[in-house]
Amino acid sequence: MSWLRKPSWWSVAITIVGALVFVRLGIWQLHRADYKDELLRRYAAAASAPVQAFDAVAAHPPQDAYPRVRVAGRYLADRMYLLDNPKHDGMGGVEAYVPFQPDGQSRLLLVDLGFLPGNGTGARPQLPPLPEGPQVLHGLYQPPPGTGLEMGGDALARQTQWPKASIYLDMQQVAADLHATLYPRVLALDADPASIYVRVHALDLSSMPPARHRAYAFQWFTFAFAAVVIFLVLHRAKRRPHKHKNAS
């Protein structure tokens, strides 16, 4: 290649290694995007899956699966938690959680009752009373919402009145607040037309959805292409000027 100067061995090695690393990172991001897509498909399918007994999956839920379960017990109706301003609408609101005591069990199950929209004033929505006595619940047994960046420490421990509110839901903090052991997941109740709560649940992948993985993959592939282009530009041979003979 007359247009390319002979490169040093180390520049070739650096370019090859760098390009391969960037390509490998891009492929890994694509695999993560496919994995997240599969999780979303499983979550969507779980809403119509057959109901199974809660005891079968309670302590050791299947990894990357969201069983639809049936559980009997009683609400601890005076111990409600409010997740402030989840992103259900533009008006703000709260996602309501309440501990539930399954029959014959010592652990508590945290139940996601659903979302109550705000009115745009910042005031807390009016909470309807919970049913008393024995209850049979149906819903998805799913991981708790992500905590994100926790600022300001444990907000629950500083509150003395119920319901207690927080901008994130930390299962360990809730367990400490209740002085009880919680199951590792929460129960997101099935939709109910008679309920005031909005129960349109979604898998929480907001921190890294599939589209973002694909955007990062494109970025890494671009870096690999740029490394090769930079190598070629830096080793491009300089053109020698043509010598013209003077006309006699």
C-alpha cells in the first residue's frame, strides 16, 4: 500500500487491541439489550399466567421470572408506606404499600396496592381504608422497586405517624421499621375495576432499558471504527511533489 507508511508494531497492536475491546463491549451491550427484552416479555406474559400457591415461591422465587400467586392472610392496615411521586402521570402521586401477614407464616409480605394520582397541588391523595379480616390476594410476585440514589438516610425512622412516606423504598429499612422479617419480593396486586388504585404495573428497568443498551453498543462500535480511522490517518504516506523539467 503505497499510500500507507509502514507502522510500528506497537501502534498496530494498540489499534487492534483497542478495536477488539470496543467491539466486544458493543456486543456485550447488545446481549444485555436482548436479555432485558426477554425480561419484559416474561413480565408481560406473567399477568395472564395461571395462579400458583404463594408458599411454593415465597422464600426462593425463580430467578428472572415473575410468578402470579395466590396468598391468604390479613393486612396490617395501620402500617402503610407511600412511595412519593412515582412516574405514573404528570400530576404526581403515591404508590401505596402495606404489610400483609400470610396465614401460618412469621414473615411479612409487602403488598403494592397500586398508584393514587395527585391533583397537582402537592397535597397527599386521600387514602381509602383497607378491608379488615381475612383476605385472599392475587398478583405478581416481583422484585421491589429500585432505590436509586439514596439521599438523606433512612426517612422512615424519623417519622412517627402513619402512613410513612419516602422517595424510595428500601426493603431493609422497611423491615427494620416494622421490626419484622420481610419476604424478598413484593406482591403487585392484579388490576381490579372496583379499586380506586391504578394498577398498571411495569418492570422497573428505567435505569437501563434495552434502548439504552443499544445506544451504548452503537457508541462502542463507533469507537472501534474511529480507532481504525485514526490509525490510517496517522500512517498515511505524505505525497511527494512532482518534479517538472524546464522546457528547453
